[in-house]
Amino acid sequence: MRTTAIPAQPGSAQHRPDSFDVERVRRDFPILQRTINGKPLVYLDNAATGQKPQAVIDTISRYYAAENANIHRGVHRLSVDATAAYEGARAKVQRFMGAARPEEIIFVRSATEAINLVAQAYARPTLKPGDEVLISTMEHHSNIVPWQIVCEQTGSVLRVVPINDAGEYMFEEYEQLLSSRTRLVAVTHVSNALGTINPVRRIIEVAHQRDIPVLVDGAQAAPHLAIDVKELDCDFYAISGHKMFGPSGIGALYGKYELLDDMPPYQGGGEMILSVSFEGTVYNHVPHKFEAGTPNIAGAIGLGATVDYLQQIGLDNIATYEHELLVYATEALSAVPDVRLIGTARAKAAVLSFLVGDIHPHDVGTILDLEGIAVRTGHHCAQPVMQRFGITATARASLALYNTTAEIDALVAGVGKVRKVFG
Amino acid sequence: MSALTDLYQQLILDHNKSPRNRRKLEPADGRAEGYNPLCGDRVTVYLSLDGDIVRDIAFEGSGCAISTAAASMMTQRLKGKSVSEAKSLFEKFRRLLTDEHGVGDGGPELGKLEAFGGVRRFPARVKCATLVWHTLNAALENREDIVSTE
């Protein structure tokens, strides 16, 4: 697992690895040719969703144009081919995540659904009144609310690991919060609002010393870092297709086989059964037990094409390049008077949440939009993070493999314009 | 006028910088809280009525320039006006921001509130301007629930 620290040598943006050519990468993403308000699109909202490479668009289009059929159903040729493509995508995601076997990958709608699945099918039957689920302050709402719901259903208690002023997970407090009643730890790999990369390997190690399973929310990690669930030894890991430049409406849950095998189904319907009668129903095996109904076949196949694309470029190359962008952007934004960065963790992904004086982030976002620059403004579905820093919102530039230092320069010029309007 | 200067007119920037009537009003005949879940902004509107006439009106809360200026200019415009005039102005204001067929005839004039016409080109920002007016409606009815833009 590659984690990178911010204070790298300045000017390192000039020394990119030869294997990474950002201009070539940009040509893979047709939307980057667009103009917005007469200006070239500068897309810096990658933590909300990633843009799609042509290879992924073509795969989905080809599937619908020439290969569409339901899976695991027919004896006809199209159905057999669609089934092979769908299961082939599962194997690709398995390799991408470093899982031991393809059955450990469950296709879901989103990382949100993956977490809800674990909350309802793993935690709910396990939790007793007084048991504890341990999350952190920096979680996305999708890694908070499913646990609140299951705690309410079972009489369990939600405990929260605090973060420090830099937006880092407070490890000692975490160790103190682990108790004899802790039944599950859930933590984000990378914070969507702050960019913090959490020490998930250590978090898991400490939890496992007490036989507590750990779920990692990897929605923000998958597009930027190499993931290896075997090396992490996590029990569950959730990813989101659209955030890693794949289709929306598809995500994946990794779960250790023994855990998944023991869990009851999440939803009932077709596909998840072996036989149905009114006297009783026999459930299908993992992973089909958790994939009731016709799944998002095109989405899964598209996700397969997405991981092919990312692996072809190489997650380590992406992480190195994005770190250089982060260093460049951090220096450039910090040099603008009145700009305050929220989230200054030592280990950080390329996310820059910031405030410009007392100018409201929505006004910042609108003026940047007029310059063709897309940033997210608001609470980023992480209101507890905003509360932690005593603010209601930030503007957030979140970078990806196709962003350039020229685009950072455009952002900095845009922020200059914001200051001028409100000067 | 560019979209930028059309949206952030000097009048709006001035009211954002020094909002009028931003204070608590107690006791109040009407009070309501508004919330925009998209940005987390909150606004509270206080009303003091003399029969059908708005004797005093104030607001609390902080938000973007559009929402702060909207609250400031709304309170300034409505002081001394009747409840029915206030409702009619809200309808006109809403149409200014959303209706492409103009704001219609009759009733009180929008006057300076027409400065918000530029918001129409920014659909994502219309709620910033209307939240305080929706909250006013609730304050007139002295409703307990929080008004949401969603």
C-alpha cells in the first residue's frame, strides 16, 4: 500500500515518471474536450464522480448494441456470452482488489449499498443491546447512517474515533475506544472531504488482535491507490464504480469468504436462490446469494473495463503523479492570501478543501464555474467533519490522473477572481 | 453585462457585506427557521405584526452572498407593508427567478429586488435567494417545523 506524505521536494512536478504521460491520458477522456461558459472544462470534482475513458464508454455501448442478454438464465448463445462477460468482470475486480477468490466479490449498486449490505446482513444478526460499532469523525454519511440504523434496530451503540486539527485519525484514541463490546470497526480508507489517507493496515491489525472485524470504505481510494485486501487483511472493503471512472449504479463489496458464507441474504428474489417452494427456499451460494434480481450487467462489465484501464496505466504511476499534483496545488493555493486549507494530513490524497476568507463556498463555486472550473461546494456528505472544524461548508478541488498543473494554475487564477469580486 | 456582474450586482454585494436587520427580534409574533440541506445554510426570520402590518422584521443566520443579500433586502422591503403585500411580493420574486415570461402586472413593484434577476441564469442558486422568503411564509403562519428547500 502506497501512502505518501506531503512535504516532498518542491518542483518535483517537473520530474514525472516516464511511464506516465498526462496528455495521452487526457485523450482517453472525451469529456475533457468540452468547453463550459466558453472556457475549456477544468474538472476538479473527481471525489464526487470521475469522468469516463472511451474504453469504458465503448464497452458499455458494445454490450448493449451487440451482446445484451440476461445472465445465468438461458442456454442461448447471447446469454452464455453475457454470463461469461459478467463473471469475467467479477474476476477482473477480484484481481484489482487482490482478493483470493472471485466469490468474494459481490456486485452492488454503490459503495453505499455495500456498506448497507454489511450492516444488515452481517451486523444486524450479530449485534446485541449494548454492543458497539466504532466509526470515525471523518466518515462520509454513507459510512455513518447505515450504522446508526443498525444500532437503532439492535440497541447497539455507535462510537466515534476523533480526528485532530490536521484531519488525521487519532490512533491512540482509537485504541482506547476499542472495548470488550466492540463488534465492528468501520473506517474510510481515504477521506472524501479532507483527503486524509488513513493507516488502515494498523487499524485492522489492532482490531484483529481483539477478533473484531473491520470494514474499509474504499470509495475514495480505488481511483487513486493500489488496493490489496489480502495484504490489508480487511474483512470487508467497499468500492464505487463511478468514482473510479466507471459507470454509475455499480460498485463492489469484497468480503472474506467465510464471513459471506455465514451471512443471511440481504434481499430476496431471483438469482439468489437454488430452489423455491412454499414450504421453503434454498439460497444460492456466495456471491449469488447477495445478488437478488437481474443485476446491473452492463455496469459490471463496464467496471471490468475500468479496472483494465486503471491497471494498464498502473495505480502506482497514478499515485505518484497525483501526489506531485497535490504538492504543486497545495503550494499554489496556500500562496493565495486569505486561503485556508481544511485537511492537512501528512498522508494525503489529492483533495484540497479550502475556504477563501469569509466568502461563502457557494459563491466561490459559482465564480469558478463561470471560468469553466468545476469544484464541489458544500458539506461533501460529511457534516460531522464540517462540525469538527466549526464550519458549514468548504470549496473542494479533488484531482485525478487527468488533471494538470495548468489546471491548478487556472484554479488559482479563478480564486484570485473570487477575491476581486468580493474584495 | 456579463453573467458574473449580472449575478453579483453591486447592490447584492453591498447587502452581503453589511446586511440590514440581521438581529434577533424578541418577543416576535412570528418566527420560523429555514434550512437548505444542499449547503447546510440556516436562516431564522422574526416578525412583529401590528394587525395586518409588518411592524418589524429581522433575520439571523449566515449563508452565501445571494442568500444573505436576499434576507437583508427582503426585510428592508417588507417593513411597514401588509401581509398580503408581502405574499404578493414573494410570488413576484419567485417568478422573477424562475418564470421566463416575466413577473406580471398588478400589485406592489419589486423595485430593488429586481437585482436578483441575474440569479435566473444560475438554476443551482435560485434556492439561495428564495429560502428566506419561504421561511417568511412559515413565520407568517408561525409554523414550528423547519422549512427546507428540498
